[in-house]
Amino acid sequence: MFTQPRALLLLILFTGLSVSGADFTMKVTDSGYLDTQGFSVILYHNTFHRVFVDQKVTAMEMILHGHRIATNGDVRLLPTPEQWDLVAELKSRDADKVNNRLTALLSFPAYQVDYRLEVAAEPGGVRVSVNLDKPLPEKLVGRAGFNLEFLPSAYVGKAYAVDGSAFGVFPRSPQDPMVKVPPSADDPKKLPYQEEWDEAKGYTQPLPFATGRSITLAVDDPLSRVTVNSETAPLSLYDGRNRAQNGWFVLRTLISAGKTEGAVVWHIRPDVIPNWTRPPMVAHSQVGYPPDFPKVAVIELDPKFNAPKTAKVLRLTDDGAYEQAFEGPVSEPTRGCGIRMRSSISRRLRRPACMRSNTPDIGPTCFRSPKTSIAGLGNRVSTAISPCRWTTFRCARATACGTVFRIWTTPARRPPTGATSTGGGWARISIPRSRQVSIFPA
């Protein structure tokens, strides 16, 4: 709780701040998500895991200034659901480029509830709506609502505003009162170990720490600031960490009885910085480089970033200064995952050291020798897995081959020959001894 002087100080500081986003209109991309420079919204590019459920990478997601700030946006039956709690089944999804609208058709078969989740572009942000085929069953009134989960590390210690007049700070640790919310007798039965988990926790849920028609998150941080307005029932802000150690902050609106079309309507307004570009990211081998080994760095660039033609590697000395160790040209950019990538190669860096590139906002990185590399693999595996597209594994020594690697697959990328699925998008592949395995896009 704030003391009165601190609350007054926050009010003085924040009432003069603008929380309105830039004037922009989002467009549906060829990849099927809504996008503008500095802000993206994704709808069901992934589905909930069939068993664990709570993996925080599905339903409606928002990426603001290069950081994924929100996920799991969909209808849920609890304020702060966690692993094994019921989720809707995705029947289909559509990305409408003409109307700049994302749509997902979903269902709770156990309750005979079917609905349409829409995210549509509008000036300065998006309109989110839940549209039911028929009114909510009485047993779900007061239970079903639209949830959107916000990343704690992006908001802890930052201010929020409710209806433009009340202010608070996102807590560093969960501390909300809990109430008992027992399951209904006719709810779908869980597996025995899941029932034991819920019983041990006492079927409790936290009370909201903020409620209003309009809530602004991170009022004091222009990189993370976003305002949500509800046309329908009030917004409530919960701390999911009261229930689970991987819990996020949850913004929620209940679905009112008797509502169908527009049962929930939100207007989300991020404060997008005009002409923002994501800082370059330099990717390198995390297992180290032997002295005579080719050293390739991949530089990820924002599509609108004006990249330099050369790159430098600066060596960190023991007095904290940097000295130039290498300078060379970078390749022409190629595209992957909607970003541009350049590479720079050098064999001349032989002495183990902590280096940094001349690219702004990139911290120092220690390049290991074979003896100090992670798991001793610095002189064995020549390339690592690209997060955006399939790559090539080549064994420099037969002793490193035969290793099983876990790789992420999506419907747009076929697993390589010999890979076996492990569920949830993961696949395993084993590199045969003394062989090269290439993994290519579908």
C-alpha cells in the first residue's frame, strides 16, 4: 500500500504524462499477423499444449518495441488459470488482409459454447472482441471471461493507472488476498494427479488489485506503455504469481449473461514510439571457437534499420577499455523470420578474450577456447541451430556426432529426415557419426 505522500507524488508525476499512442493503422502481413512499426499482434500461431496447457506462447499475443509483453489472450474460466486448467479448442483461424482482421473460431465442447475471437485494426491500436454463437450457459456466468496475460519482468516496479485518476505500482512479489473457488460438480474431470494438485492448493484464486473501465500499464515507461479500455464489463487486474511461480499479471473482463455479439469488447492502445527500430542483435556460437576455427557472427537487423557495411570486434582489456581486434565487411542481408541477417567471418581472432562489436547496445561477449568451452564442444560442432530457419549441422570431430539435438518445428517448417516429434512443436534429431546433416525449410 502507498503512503499518502508517495501516492500524491506519483499523481503529480504522472498526470502530466501523455499515454496516447502514435497515430497508426496496423496491417495484416503475409505471415498472418497484425503489424506496424514497433507493434505486432499475433493470434493463435501456436496452440495450447494438450497436457501442460500453460506454456505462455499462444492465443492472442502482443509484441511492443521488440518485446513480447502479453500472451494467452482468450476466454478462460478462472481469473488466474495455470497448468491443466481448461482451455478452448481451436477450430480454425483466418487472417483477413482486406479488412486487416484476425479471427479464431473456438469452442468449449463440454459446455456447448462456441465463439469467435476477433482482433481488428483500428486507428492507434486494435479492437478485440469475443462473439458468442448463443448466450453463455448459466453455469459459466461469473466464471467465463476474456483474459490477457502480461509479462511480470516487463512491468514489475512500474506504475499503472486506473480510469486516469487512481495510480499504483506493479508489485515485486505477490501479496493479494485469496478466495476459495471450488470447481462445479459438472465440470470436466481432471486426471487424479491434477485433482491432487488443485486440492493441495485449496482451489484458491487471488482477488484483483485494480479494477476499472480503463487501465494503463507502465505509465512511466514509454517502451512498455499500453492502455486497455473496455466497452463492456469492467477490467480487473490480477497477479497470477499468487497461484503459480510462472504466473503473469492477468487483465480480465467477465462475459455478461445474455450477451452474444460483442460479449467482450476491448480497445488496446499501445504507446508506439514513432520510427522505432529494434536494436541489432549479434548471434554467435555459445560453445566457443577454437583458434583456427572460422568465426561467423550473424547480425539480426530490423527491416527498417540502416545497417553499416563493416563490423568491428573490440577486445576488452583488464582495465575496462576496448581495443580493436578485427574489422571486416558484412555480407549482403538475407531474410528470415521477417528480419534481415548479415554475417561477418574471421579466422584471425585466435586468443580467448571478451569481445564486443561496434554495434550500439550490444554488450561484451566472451569467446572461449576449446578447453573452456561449454561441455567441451567448442572444437566439435561447427554451426548452431538458427531460430528462424533450418540450418546445417557439420561434425568437425566424430566424437561429437551421434548427439541428439532438440529443435523447434512449426507447421510452416517440416522436420528433417530422421527427426522424431516429442510433442509441443519439439523434434529430436541425431547427427550420425562423421556425417553432415542439412535441415531445410519446407
